[in-house]
Amino acid sequence: MRVLLRASIPILGIDDFVPLLEPVSASSSGPAGRIRYAARPRGGDHLSEAQADGAFSDPGALTRKILIGLIAGLGLGTVLHVAAADATATVFLVDGVFFVVGQIFLASLKLLVVPLVLVSLACGTAALEDVTKLGRIGGKTLGLYLLTTAVAVSLAIFAALIVEPGAGFDLTSEAAGYAAKETPSFAKTLIEIFPDNPFKALAEARMLQGIVFAVLLGAAMTLAGEAGRDLLRVFESANAVIMKLVFVLMELAPYGIFCLIAKVFAEQGFAAIEKLAWYFATVLAVLFIHALVTYPILLTLLGRVAPLPFFRKLRAPMTVAFSTASSGATLPVTLRATEERLGVDRSIASFTVPLGATINMDGTAIMQGVATVFIAQAYGVEIGTAGYLTVVLTATLASIGTAGVPGVGTVMLAMVLRQMDLPVEGIGLILGVDRLLDMTRTAVNITGDAAVSCIVARSEGKLDLEIFRSP
């Protein structure tokens, strides 16, 4: 009887858990090489293999480096903005070094998104083994994502009505330069979810189409019997290789994040915030309330888990999300942390996290809610109760068509404004601070992805509480 060799894949410092290829006999009915997670021994006596491959002995080392990179980038960027905005050296650093290194890091993250979604989602769907589970899990996941988005935009509207950030504001001169972009209808978005050419969809990074194709492929592998298991073994090997690339890339994350943050603050500083202080503060406050109140309540009541370990173990993904302002680019890091740090079974995480990166846009919905009220107040337009309910519905549905890339939320905001017959030109004013808010709301978006994943996994008995509660 042939037995596959046990082999370790080193983790580069975010977590305490090392994925291991479990010894499986050739006659096993399940797919060979399924990844499980074993606790990394502490004290250093049994880490020689990991250390030989360059793994960190301190699980929090990478997280600390990322935070240091973020703070250093913010500080240096602000100094460059204030001290020498037009100096040749500053231009060389900002438009040269920071821009090039930051874009290379961002492109490297995006490089892994499509293959990771295809492979991990197909493996996760096939790992359910019973196709009927897919409908149940999919229903729970979609329902929770829509619920959190509706709560988010409702909180945003309520806060904006209290604060009135647009009262007495004159938009006419500053909004003149904005050119509205065409937004797809909901019907068109729904139709285009189903790809006529899956390879073209993957090549163009159309994530909703890619998700549908991956789910169908995974379900087909389950239904195909032995032939499907052979293909699943190939996909699981590919998944291990892709995750290894993620581990390597995360070694470079502190430097990429430093450059991304330094460029943003060197160009904008904090001056852009001053003119829109109330709008900026309202959006920021609702983002924090949603992240620190709504998600903990859902985790406690529905997931029956403590929120503190959840947030502690999401520090690295939240930092990467803040720096890149892209849920899609952060996907590999979020998926890894959800599985290995939070203990969500791979069959759940590989379905809920990629889906969330595409349709769960709580932070974006918060911006749309506050911005709609802000623009209506600035132009003196009254919106009744029915109008606000329309904003909630439109912003919630618009989140499904919002790709997880930087800045796309402002495009989808145009759809909400058109639905409410509000001046789309008003978007031009908030663009000055949108980049800074985009980074924060992306961190909220990926937090929601992980929270829903934990809740769904707990309801299915697929959450490893020992891993979740570990230090």
C-alpha cells in the first residue's frame, strides 16, 4: 500500500499553525493530500525544519513589521508633503521609488487572486462532498452578507442625518469637473454573473463569473466520482503551491505597504481632510461602529464566539487591506488568516472569503449612505422615509456589483445618486478624501468577510474552537 510522504510547508510568521500534508493511503476514498493544521511547537526545540526554510520563530513578527511599515510610511509621507512638496528628491521618491515599489507589490498580490479563487473555491466546493450542502452554505453566506450591508448603510444614513455633514456646504464650483461614469444595471450584473467564456472571465478578472465557474467545477468534481477525485488532487497540489507564493510574498509586505502609504500621504497629507472634516469624521465613525459593534454582536449571538481573539488574529489582513485599499488584492492574506488563525475549515473559508471579497462591501455601503445624505443636504434636496429605504436597498444591491478594487465605490455611488435623482456631480467634492477613506473601509470589508466565515463555519460545525481561542 503506497503512502504519501508527510511534508511541511513553512509559514512566514503570521500564525501559529503549520499546514501539513496528511499521510493518506492510495486506496483512501477521500482526496489525497488534504491539508490539515497542526499547532506549531513552542520553545524552539522542534522548529529546525521551519527555521531552515526561513520561517519566523515569533508568530507575530510579520504583523509587527507590517505595522511598523505602515506607521513609518505615514510619518515619512507627511514630512515630505509638508517640507518639500516640489523638491527634486521628493519627486524622485514619491513618483519614482514609492510608486514603482508600491505598484509592484500591489500587482504581485493581484497576480495571485484569480488562480487562488479558482483553485481554492473549486477545492472548497468539492470538499463539501455533498452538493446539497452548497445550497445551504451559500444561502447562509449570501443572507449574512446582505444583512450586514443593509445594517451598515442604515447606520450610515442615521449618523449622517444626526451630524448633517452637508448642511450649508456649497458644491457648485468644486464639483464642476467630475465626469460621471456609466454604471451597469442590476439586471445586467445578474446576467453577467454566468460566464459564456469562463477562461475569458478569469483572464479579465471578472470575479463573480470566476466564482460561479469555480463553484460549478468543484461540484462537478464531487459528482464525477473517481475521475473527479483525480482532478481534485491536482487542484489541491496547485492550491498548496499558490499558498506558498502567498507566504513568500508576505515577506515583502512591510516594504510594499511602506511605499504605498508614504506615496498617499506625501501627495495628500492631511490637508484634504480639513475642508470635509464633518463628512470624513462621519464616515470614519460609522466604519468603526460597524466594525467594533455590529460584527462583535453577530459573532457573539450567531457565532457564539468571543470577538477579542477574532480581531487579534485579523491584524495582518486588516493592515494589508488598509494599505492596498483593495479587497481583491488582500484576498490571499484574508483567506490564509481565516483558515489558519481563526480555525475556519477550508471547505467553508474557500467559499465564503472569495465570495465576500466580491459582494460584501459594508465599508463601501457606509460611504454611499453618508455621501448620499451629504450631497442631498449640500444641494438642499429633501429625502423622505421612502427615499432613505430606497437608498438602503439600492446601496445593498449595488454592493453585489462592486468589484474589490481601489476607488470603484465612487463609481457605484453614481448608481445610487441616479436612483435618487440627486446631482451626480456632487461626487466630485468627496473625491479629495476618498482615497484615505477607501483604505479604512476596505479594512472593514475584509473584517466582514472573516466574521461571516466564522459564523457560517460555526453553524456547520466547521470552526475549530481550539485554533480560534489559541494565543
